[in-house]
Amino acid sequence: MKKIQTNPRLYFATVVIAAIMAACAIFIIENARILAYEELSTNIYLYRSLGCLLLALAGYFLTFWGKGGKAITLLLALACQSPLTLYFYEGLRFGQFPPFEKTILFVIECQIAVLGLYVVNAATRRICMILAGIVGLIAYSSIQEMTPLLSLTMFLLTILTPAWMILEHALANPVIQFQSHETEALKSASSRRFMPLLRVGCYLVLGTITFTVVKSDRAIQTVLGEWVSSSGGTGETNELATSGVGDGPNEVSASKDPQTTGFSDSEIYLETDRSSLFDAFNEQYGEPFKKQKFERMQAMGAQDVRENGDRPKENLQAGRTFELSRQPNQQKKRNLQDRQADALVYVQGEPETRLKLSSFDRFDGESWFTEHDCTDNCSLTIEQKNPDKCWFCLNRPLSDLNSKTVSHKIKIANLETSVLPSPNNLWKFLVGGIRQSEMFGWAGVQMIRVRDRNFPAGTTLETVSNRLSRRALHELHFHSGKGPTRHHEHFSGRFSQIDTASVKNLLDSWNVGSEKSWLQVEKLISRLQNHARLDDHQQQTMNNTVRPKGAIDDFLFGARKGPDYLFATAAVVLLRELGYPCRLASGFYIDPASYSEEKAHYALNSGNLHFWVEILLPTNQWVVVDPTPGFTDELHSDSLYDIAWIWFYYTRAWFFSNYIAIFLASLTVMTLFLKRRHIYDRAVCLWLIRIMPFQPRRQVVLTLRHIEWRLSCSGMPRPKGCTIRRHWLGTLSLNGPTASLIPLAEWAAYSALEIEPDQPGNEIRSVCRRSLEELNLNHFSKLRSEKK
Amino acid sequence: MSIDLSGCLRQKLHDLEAALNRVILGKPELVTSTLICLLARGHILLEDLPGLGKTTLAKALAAALGGQFARIQCTPDLLPSDVTGFQVFDQNRREFQFLPGPVFSDILLADEINRTSPRTQSALLEAMAERQVTIDNQARHLSESFFVIATQNPVDQHGTYPLPEAQLDRFAMKLSLGYPDRDSESRLLSEAVGHARQEREAIEPVMSLNDLQQLQREASSVSVSDTVRSELMDLVAAVRGNRRFANGLSPRAVLMWQRLAQARAFLNDRKFVIPDDPRAVATGLLRLRISGHGDVDSVINALLDEIPVSPLQTPSRLVS
């Protein structure tokens, strides 16, 4: 702060340049982050950069003022923790923590900028700013697509950094005006000229190295290895290097005519062992447990046995139910020639989406049954905009809940299905070149199927669907809908075989509240995820005699672990108990890990089968809720503003429901806060007067300290270079017991230990007591007002 | 020593203070400073305008102590032998006889000391520091309670020889009297009515020189705790780090600082030194050593206010 006095203009220039640098660095980092994750709304980094600039300038003026420097730094440091706060907020609230490295990156960049701008120590500030520059540089080099704005920002950063360094250096070494020795002045002048050049050089070299290493697509050791002569070859292989027709991405590229793609040449058409959804279920979850007809069996005599010779018939009627009790998934023996199963479905588009293939609404405690027959006429309209592509639109009212549209291209490969695998909230779809809406019917509530046939292998589908906004869901009133819809009763049925009392007890113990709201749903799901553990290899081998109450009872109250269908089933049971109409849905989960670089598609096979829950909203829309731990939901990510709004919304609701308690509590806290000094004062006095059995010296010093504390509380603290006697008698002109206390105080504080006091112990004690009683806070505040 | 004797001596000390206050009206701080210097065996440099009572103070002090008083009026042509004394040849006895100079006294007033040449000023050096003079290779001891009050005139700088640093370092304090306040001055005027001579009332001796030496010994035995001493060292370090004190602060001055602090504590009937003591005597002590002109006192006070008073330590820490 002394530097301001040396050259305010120079200081101002340095601060402005540093602020612009920090803003540039943050801009670049944010860009890199957003391009990598495509998550935040696109303008937020701009706001952050501008905000940083404004903060920096505000900070400059405040430091120039010379007041509150520390407080400002503290405040800004606190503000920098907001990404961390957000991180924990999201984690605790939605049960899923956002990627940690993003948060840390943001925290680091904020901290660096703030430290760089506000730290008084020049060396630390310099290091911080250089770090900010380097982080910016690394971020810049990791951006794939370059925009002119980004390049301009980077150019600005590159230009500004050396300029700022020179200024900083000039600021740290002001021209010495009173230097008498010429030689020294010359020496310092030459070092002034030399040092920034050296630093700028270092910075440039460091930056070039970083840039080269990070930006280069080859590893550094490869680059270095090329310097050494060898017999040739770098040993690099590229798995994406392909050749030939119908290979690589071309093999499954979605096109209109299935016959023209690579499938016609493949062995898929030679033997059509395409698997249905329920075959896939069996592959993934094991076969359903077949109920024994007889409790006990006895072998017949040899004469009664007639050898059949045929293979026993398999039960192909797995049909449209899903049993929770399933047999262990037997690992098939694989031969060397065996090849991995081809995908059932290939998908392009937004990952972490669920493609629904079937849904279940009725549950008897052990098995799920497919929905009631849907007799809706499939009312599809054909979008006329594009004559080449025939889009079928579902006639559904536009809702406030929709916030973003996502599109998928789906290619049905090995799956035998008549149901259109579509994301939730389907808006429009396209099936190859089909133009007749009569071909489609309902497979369930808001589920499309093709009539009387299956989709042939290689059919390409395109879907456009809506994502729901989390903020709008929070604002939704679950009670004030238009009343139960036609389908409502089908999805609200209770389950006779489930012990309702224990489910209710469980819900009570989870404390999710009684008000129906989206918050309650989220709470319930997160409690459920904490309650049970995901175990994909749970072997459901036990039969009903071992576990009399059923799988779901065991999941909730017994083992408390199980695969995703048990999570989903439990969630349906609990949600229906709370009064939400909901159903169990199954289909594919587009796992980002299933992305095949070779084919440029997500290749989904039976391992991607998943079960989840869909809740019917009062707006007659379905919303996906995934109770299985580790799966993200499908809601559209909120901006910071939306998250703040949700906070505000619930805070307001909480405030209005508890206003009396809040009023009383804040009254108490206010009183305690305003009277905190008096309370502390009384406590210390009580201790000093009533309880203290100290030796006289200690007693006097403690008394004195407490009175000094009172003085500083009353705004009349003793200056550091002022002695007690001078302050009390001279500045404050205290009277009363002071005259006898001060000599005692000087004796206690400053005399050697062997010197005895003039007064006896009890007299000392009485002087202390009188001082504590008379020189109290009220006395001092009166004194202060008199002095004013 | 017995308590009675000590109490009796203290009474004499207070009598001395009262006597001086009767002569120098309205300047109790100056009287206190003078007594502190006297107890610490340090010499005083009085810098003030003529006619403010410098000589009066010195004479009164000598009279009250019952000691021998001598005065040197310093002029440019004053010679060292005029100060120390010299040998004359006695024709009758046919041998050199020593004629003692003014330094062979108990209280010496060196008036307008900056008017004389550095040569003569230096003649006082040995006398002030070691209480002896060497004449013709023969060391002659001065009085045990030898005490110098030197004066100098701050305004009339023409034809003066500023005191060298070596000389200044031998003084303990630089004091100035200043004008008396209105009441004191009117009292002075009223007392002067009816007195033909300018002389004020004669002062009876209140103590002997032996008593003074006894008091000086007792003052030097006042205890200084570690806390206060470390604070004193902080003050010393701050003074040495300040660029106004280009000539530094000699260990002799630091020693004198502690003696002055002890003397102040003794004068205030205390057996130990408190942080007030070094700070109170610091102004007089540091005025001698500061370089440059201007408002010297405010610089010193600002310097003192910078250094924190040693904090109140809990006795448990004191015990350990």
C-alpha cells in the first residue's frame, strides 16, 4: 500500500493490466471447459470474465482508499469458494457430485486471479499472475476449435504479460531519488533494465515449451525419440486407421436404405438369430426363476420311464412379464473362435439418455406385468416442412417444462422389436422413408410401435425429444394439476403383497416431508440410493420358500443390495405409497463408455439394458427418475441462475412455513449479538471476582487485562506505544479506584518476582473488585460520549 | 541500610525538590528532570534563551546541596587551562604550585558553552566522563559529586562552535526551560516588589554531598525486570534504525538511559522500573543525539509511539 504513494499512476496501470490478464485467462479456461463438456450456457464465461474485471477495478479503488484491504481479500476469497459451494450443493441435493476436476479448475483459476490482484506481497502476486498465464496457456492449447475471439484473447494475454512484468518490476523498484552515490544508482538502473528482460525471456521459453508439449499431438518422448537414429518406425499404431469399403464408420452409418449398407454383406442376414428384448433380459439378468409345480419329487421306476430322445422344449412364452426372482446368470463357455456379440442397437446423439422399449405398470409383489391395453388411436401428424424426410409429430401440448430438444439417430441392428426405441418425451420421429402414419400404433402410454411386424434389421430411426428443465419441475405444483388423467389410476395401484406398514415406517424414518413436490421425489431417490447398495451380480437364486416376503421386501429390509431393477421397483413402490403415479420402464441406457470409436456410434447390447422409473406429471408428461446409483438423470442442466432460483424458491417456502420460529430465533440471536460484550463481560467478572483464588500478581494482571478489553470495546483502546499510566490518567483521566490500581498494575506487570507488593493480599483483591465494578462498560461508554 | 535512614534520605530528596520549585516557579517537570540527572550522575545541557533562569537553577542546586559552586563564562578566547587550572611558579617556595580551575567544584555551570572554541570544550571531556583532569601528566581527581550544567543559546548562532558529538555524548539530557506560565510569572513579579537586589531569597542547604552520594547509590540499585529491559532494547534498536539518528546511540548513552530510568523510578518511590520510566526520560536523552533541526520533540515522540509497550504478561508466564 505504500507503493501507492510512490506512483499511483503506475500502480493503476499495473492493476488494470493485471485485471485484463486475469479476465483473459479466465475467459480462455472457461472456453476450454465449456467446449470440453458442453454443459453450461454459452455466455456464462463472458459474464465471469467481465465480473472478474469489475471486481479487480473495484478492489483497486478500495486499496487506493487504503481501507479494508484485508476484508476485501477475505470477501473475494470467500466468493471464490462459490464453485466449491455449488459442488457440495449439487452433490448433497441431487445425490450426484459434478465432476470434481471441473470445480477444482474453476476454484484454482479464481484463486489465482484474486491472489494475483490483491496480495500485497509483490513476489507472491507476480508468481500468481504467471501461474494464471500458464494455466491459461495450457487451457488454450487444449482447445480444439479455435474462434477468432479466442485467438484475440490469447494474443492479448501474450502481449500483456511482458508489459505487466515490466510495470510490476518498475513498481517494486521505484526510482531512488535521494541516492547520493552515483555508482549505486547506475548499478540499480542497469539491473532495472536487465531484470524484466530476463523474466520476459524466461516466460517466453517456458510458454513455448508448455505450448509445444501440450499442443503437439505426439507424445514428447516420441518427439525426443526422433532425435536418436534408429532402424526406423516410431512404434505408433492407430486403431482408427482403417481401409476398405464398408469398414469403420461406414459399416453402420445411418442411411435410408438398409440394403445398401454393410449389413447385407454380413453374416447377420445368413442366420437370423436376432434376439428379442426378453432374450436380452435373460442374457443380462439371468432367466426367470421357474416355479416348481411340485413340492417334492420322487424318481419313477426304470420300467415306467420312456426315453423321448428329443430336446425338451424351451419356454418361449417369457412374453410381457418381468419376474424379479431370476436364476443365476450362467457364464457361457467361450471358444477361441467365438466373437463378441454384435450390438443390438447403434445410436448417435446425446449420451446418458434412456431409450425406452417396454414399460410395466402392474406388480404383484414378485412379477411386473405390461401395461393395460392401450386403445388410443395413434394420432400422428406429418411435418410438411421437409419433403425429403417424413417426420411424424406427436400431438402433445407445449409445456413450460420443456427446455431443450435433443435428437438421436438410432439404427436397429440385432434387436427383434416392434416398439420404437425412443427417449422420454418424444416429440417427433422418422423411420426410414416411411410416410404412412397408419403403420404406427401405441405400444403403451406415449410409446410408439410399428403395427403387425417388427422393425427389420438395419432400420434407421431418428427421434427428436424434449428434455425437461429441473427448475420448472421444482416450480411445478403436483396438487394443482388438471385432476387425474385417464391413465392415472393404472399407475397408482397399490400392491397387496407388500407390507404397507413397514414401507410407511421406512418413509417416515427417511423424513422426506409430506408435501408433494419435486424436492420430495429427489429426497426420496437420494435416500433410497443411500439405503441400498448396487450389486449387479446379486444372484436371485432363492425361491419363495426361503424368502417368504418376496424380492422387494428383502431388498428394502433385508439384504439391502441388488441390481437396478430392484432399485427401480423399490422406487415405484415407495413413490406410489406417497401418491405419485408412476411406472417401471426398461430399455437401453446410452452409456458414454459404450461409444465405439471405430463405428462412430454408441454400440448398445444387452449389457446396456437398464430399468428406471417414470413419473406421470400433472401436465400429462412423463419424467424419468433413475434410482440406480451412478446413473445421471435426464433433466436439462441448470444455469447458475436457475440453481440460485431454486434455492430462493425453497428458502422462501421454508421461511413462510416457519416464520414464528425464525422470528424468535433471530430475535434471540440479535439480542445475543448486540449484548455479546456485556455477556462476556459479566462472565469474566463473575470468574474474576467470585471464583478466582489467584495469587495477587495474577489477579491484578487479569483484572487489568479485562479493563483494557473493556476500553478497546468502548472504542478507546490503548495505543501500542502508550503506557497504561499515560493512557488512563493522561488521555482518559480516569478516576475512582484507578489511583490505587495503577501502581498495583505496574508492580504486577513489570516488577521482578521477588519484589513484594506494598499492600496485603486482601486489600489487593478488594481494589481489583472495586475496579472491575466501577470501571465497567457503561462507565466507559459514558466517558466516550462526554469526550465527544 | 535501615528503613529509617532510607526514609530520612527520601525526605531530604523531597525537600530538595521543594526548594528548587520555590526558586524556579512553575517548572516542576524541569526540576524533576534535573533531579533525575543528578541521581543518575549525568550532566545537563540547558538550551534556552537568556534570562530564563538557567543560572538561577544551577546556583540554587549548588546552594541546596551545600556544595561548592563554580561558573565558567565561555568566550572564544577562553583557554583550557582557564577551565582545568594550571601550575604557577611560587617564587617564595621556588616550586610549581597548582591553581585549581573551576572544574574543582561540586556544581559547575558552563555558561554559553557553544561560544568557546572546541579546544576548550574538549577540556571538559575528561572532567565530565571520568571526573578527573590531567594537567602536566598528573591526574587530579574532581569531586565525587561533580555535576555539570552547561547552557547554550539556540538563536544567536553567529560565531559559535556547535558542540562536537563526543562532547554531546557525555551529557545525559538536553533540557529547555521555556517561559513560565502566566500565574507563575505574576507570582514572580509580586514577590519582586520590595526587593531592591535582584537576588532571590537565600536557600539553606537541605542535604549534604554524602547524602547525595548515598541517594545515587540507592537509585542505581532499583531493579529492572527483563520485560522492561527488552522493551528498552526495542527502543534502542528503533532509535538506531532511524535515519534522524545518524550518529547512532552509544552503549554509554544506553547505559545512561537505564540509569535515568532507574533514577526516575527512585524519585517516584518505586523499587522497580516501569515502561513509563524509559519513555519519560527518552526525550531529554535523545534530543542530544538527534541530527537536523525542526520539531525534534515530535520526531522523538512519534518514534516512541511506534514501539509497543511490552504486553501485560500473565504471571504464569512470568513464573516460568
